[in-house]
Amino acid sequence: MYQNTSVTDKTYRKLAIQVSLNGLSFVTFDTILNKPLAVKTISMGKVNVTSKIEDLFGEAFQTNPELKAGYDDIVIVHSNNLSTFVPTALFDEEYLGSYLQFNTKVFETDFFAFDELANYEMNNVYIPYVNMNNYFIDQFGTFDYKHANSILVQKLLEVSRNNEERKMFVHVCDSHFEIVIVQNQKLQLFNTFDYKTAEDFIYYILFTAEQLHLNPEHFKLELLGKITEDDALYDIAYKYVRNVSLFDVSSMQNQFTETENREHFILLHS
């Protein structure tokens, strides 16, 4: 965690940056009021993993002074599909790579990390973007980092408390989405899917529902992330699943719109 050297230097500001191969988003927070102040997305198109991060991010840091202001706390949120959830009972920190080899290509040179979801007796094992972390070390010194899926799953488990009904949440991004199925703070399923069309989108939702014996006439589907009721993705979900709704963000008391709160749900809870 980034710490100023003196109490008198404290800014009572926090910066959270979510990074992916498409660019970055960031939110600044007032830590006294525990309120977000500003949110912004910087798209860079499809970034090659071998691209020089200092070149890609350099312009963002030059044109967004918020990224260079002083902060007491800084957190980097890694957004990729290189992660998997492991129950604590089966978890061994010495073998992080072995958990990922079943759903992604793992190399000996990969660096592995994990986020502990202590309240839910599991860990999210993942591969962070090491080159991006190195860039942020040069910018900020030290900071915390975690995986986007850890934040997403933890928040959705929290909202499922005392609810015995199995519910499917779908978190939508530009070219991929996450399916999270929960029941009374228990994670039933988590998976990430790439998609290009609305037909891809509904195929994976219905396929997943079938695997868990969820009837499209009965189960509840809640959508969050980058989606609105005007989207083709919402239309096709509404066509095939009876109980579809946008995730309720009314509890997020801030100055942003419902659409912004859904799109930046992970970042705003980081």
C-alpha cells in the first residue's frame, strides 16, 4: 500500500486503476467520506501483451493529471480471464500454477498471485500483468493489487446473503462476460466467456443454465457491467429468459448514473 511519509501529508484520497488489454479505467475516492469523486475510461484498442506499457500508458498519465496526484492508497485491479477460484480446503500456496493449468496455458516463467476471500473460504488464483505492475511501481512506488473477478464475486456473494434462491449474474464487457451463480453466499459457478455476437452471448447463458438444471422459465438473471436495456444483448436475454433485469445499483449512493454504476461496478467497489 502506498503511504505518505507524514500524517500532515495525507491527502485522504484513494486511486483505483483497472487495467486490461483494452486500456484502463480509474476512479478517485475521498477516503474520509468514503465516496468516489471521478471515474474515467481510457480505451487503447486491443493491446498486445508484448507492447511497451510505458508507451501505451505514458500518454494516459500525461493527459490525466488525476493519475499523478498524491494519494494515500493506490490499488491496481487486473482484469483478464487468467484466474480460477479454489476452495480453501484444496488450496496450497506452493502450487498456484497447477490450479490454472486446467483452464489456461501456463508457462514456467509466469508469475502467479492470489486474492483471499476469507469470508467465503476460497482464493482466487490468477496471473497479473507483470509488465503493467512494473510500470506502476515506477509511477507510484508500492501499491496493492487484486483481480477484478475477486471483487465481482465477493460483492455478488454479499448481496446473496439470506437468499436461498439460486441466481445468475452476468457481468458484461466489450468482448467477454462473466457468469456468476450464487445461492445464499455460496458460489455455485463462475466462468468467463468470449463473445462476438448476441447469439454467442445467449448460447453460453442457456448452456450454463442447462448444466446447472436452471429452467429459463424460472431462474432469475441479473445483468451488470457494460449493458443497458437498449442493448442487443439485453434484448436477446429477454427473449429467451423469462426473469431478466438489470442489476439494482440503488444502494450505491454517489453522483454517478445507474448506467455508470453498473459499468464500473468492480472499480467502484475496489
